Amino acid sequence: MKRGKFITFEGGEGAGKSTQAGLLAERLRVAGLGTVVTREPGGTPLGEAVRSLVLDTRPVPVTELLLFAAARAEHVAEVIRPALAHGTWVVCDRFIDSSRVYQGALGGVPRDLIDAIEAGSVAPTFPDLTIVLDLPPETGLQRTASRGALSRFDAESASYHRQLQEGFRTVARAEPERCLLIDADRAPGEIADDVWRAVETRLLAEAR
């Protein structure tokens, strides 16, 4: 049995990650590929508890990193790794790059600490493809505001959201073999078509 492929979506608040993850999963299933959609923090009861805790409080960045890492270790061990081993594709809304940007680039946690934690909580289960959805922060903030109650991340300053955008752009530039930056300031269907072309080019040919 061939190992499944692991695809993650990253980007700032309101970039459309959950929408695109769902649209991609639908196309993968139509193509006959078993697919699981999940999210971070979340994906397991422990992960969902961490999600609620972190959104309701404001821990210092290193504490936040460790909480997310604990949830991620559980997520990888209980959901992602077993699915991949059984040939199922996994599509995840956020993963390691969110920690690298939110707690690392913006929170000031040293990259060597982040790398060490990844080695213990994630390795060797890294994404095969990461789609970075690039959206002007002002548009993302309008989208999150239209959804109603804002999370503490949504409610951060415009400067913070501009730094988020640049942080994710830096991630995409640093690892072009894994990451693809996609313009998310368009209709969802247009974005989904670009995502699908990337999956076809980078992953489906190898999987067949």
C-alpha cells in the first residue's frame, strides 16, 4: 500500500484555509483517493481542548508554542501518521509553519528551539505540500469581522497582520520545494483550481 500524501494550508487570518482545505478534499475524493480533513490546533480531543485554552487566554509565546506542540504531537501520532500509513491523504488547516510564524517570527521564540520541538513532536511526518494562501491583511480582517466574534488573533493590530503576511511569505520563499504561495484575493473557485493544479503537478503523478 502506498503511503498517503500530507497537504497543509497556511496563511494569515481570513485567508480561506478551511474553505480551500474542504474544496481540495472533495476533489481528492472524486479522484478516488481516501482523504481526511483536519485542523490545528485540534484534530483530537486534546487538541480541541488546547485550542479553547489558547484562544481564551494569552500565554507568553514559549508557553503557547509548547501547548501547540503537545497538541500537534498527539495529532500526528493519533490521526495524521496512521492515516498516511493506510494510504489515506491528509489535508490539514495549519501545521508547523503557523508555529514558525506566530510564535517564532512574531513571538520571538528562537528557531533552534522550534526545530528541536518539531524533531520530537513531528519528525519524520512533515508535509509533502504546503499551500500558503496570500491575502492582503485588510481583506482578511474584513472577512473575519463578517464572521462575528473575533478570536484574540483576529483582533490584533493591522501591523501584526502585515507581519503575519510577510512571515508566511518568508516561509514559502525558504522552502519552494515544499511550499507554494497562492494569491488568495480572488474567488474561491479560482484559488481552488490553482491548488488542484499544484496537487496534480507535484503529487498526483507520483501517487499513480
